[in-house]
Amino acid sequence: MQLPKTFNHLIEEASHLNLYNKLIQQLNKDFLYANIDLGFDEDILPTSLKLILQETVYRLIQEKFTDYLNLLYIIDVPEDQIKALDGNDTLQLSEDVTFLILKREWQKVWFRQQYS
């Protein structure tokens, strides 16, 4: 599996394989497990998805850091990738973490599709 390098590439691949709705469902499931009140409609536009997810990550970093760490744990974002990010700019950090979250969720959906 070749992981997408950009948000747009991830969305194109998910749409091409008709897995965009599964990606949304996986996000909703993991946010529910993390006890974070955020649910996406399955017909949400990719740009809105990215914006809302990034705002949520930003708010979690700023206000509820323990919930943020719990979310990363539940989604299973690789710790080394998080540590490699520059934490000096919280806005940039939230954008980078948003992509890591989406990329990990995409892996789960893709593997489930391939091997089920």
C-alpha cells in the first residue's frame, strides 16, 4: 500500500475506490470511542471535513490535551510521526496532525476493504 502524500491525494484515492463514506464512518467510530462529541455526515465535502477536523484538533491541543492524546491513541497514529512534528506553531501542528489522523484512518479502511 502506497500511503497518500497529501490530503487531496488521500481524498482522490478514497473517492476513486468508493471508500470515502467508509473513511467518514471510521472517523465517527473512533471519535465516539475517544468520547469526543464530533460526528460527520457521510455526505460532508472533503474541504469541510478537513476544516472541521483541523479546528477540533486545534481546540483539543489548546484546551483538552489529555483528550487529544487519548484520540491519537485510539486512532493509533504512530508516536514517532507525532514526535517528528514541529510543535512551535499550534495551527500548523493541528493541520499536520489532522493529515496524520486521516492517513491512519485511511489505512484502516483500505486494509479492511482489501482483506475482508
